Amino acid sequence: MNNKQIEFLKKAYKKERDAKIIKRILMIIYTLQKETLREIGERLHCDHKLVLYWKRRYEKEGLEGLKTRPKSGKPRKISRRQEANLKRIFSKENPDKPWTTKRALVLIAEKTGVDYSQRQTTRILNRWNFGLSTGRPIYWHKASEEEIAKFGKKNLVLQR
């Protein structure tokens, strides 16, 4: 029985593209070959408890149990289709006039009806690889000694 399972897992190993699942398949193959959990953990550079976890999931659910389950979280505000449409609009727009956060925010609200904050809009544009036109202003002017004296600033040097 073990030999058939090992052959089945080796075929799955060759077909699989996801590196995490490949590692999990190897864990199962090594456990079927009677290696200890600690040896497998050392060989695959992971904790022996992780090997035990995936072994138990494989025993309960089979090969499907080795796949990563969907994570919970807040659902998207815009669909993938809307996202693709927005990306197309952003890329077609005049390159001479780069995007500002406010301009992008307004466009997203017009096209999708979703209001994002400025910070979230910046994150979205960065994730889509659309840089923004301007960042924070840089002040190059340094006050002269005369202006500093007039304002009342003094060098604070500790004297003993």
C-alpha cells in the first residue's frame, strides 16, 4: 500500500507547480518511507510539528488536504473586472500629466462608485505599478544666521 501511495505522490510531485505544495508532498513521501518527523524537518528546513500537521491533514483529506485553503478577510470593494478596467484607463491616460492621488481617487469613485481614502488610493496605485506625480515638497531654503538670530533661535550647547 505504501509503495502505491509513494508512486502516486511522486506523480503529483512532478505535476505540481506550487513550491509550498511540493514541499508538503515531500513531507508525506518521507513519512511513508518511515523517516522520523525530526529528520524530515531538518531535511526540509522546517519544524517537525509542521511535518506532523501536514501528515495528519493528508491522512484526513488526501492530496486535496495539502492545498492551501482560502484565507478569510474583508471582501474586495471593487471586482477584478472593474480593477482591470481602471488599470486600462490609468495606462491609456496622457503620460505628460502624471497621476495625483486626488485625481486617481476621483476617477475610481466615478467609475466604480467606491470611495477610498487618499492613503488607500496611494496603496492601490503602487500595487498596480502606477507611480504618483508628486511626493511631499522638499524645502531647500535654509535660514541665514541673521534670520535665525531675528527669530530668536540659539545654539544650545551645554556648558559646565
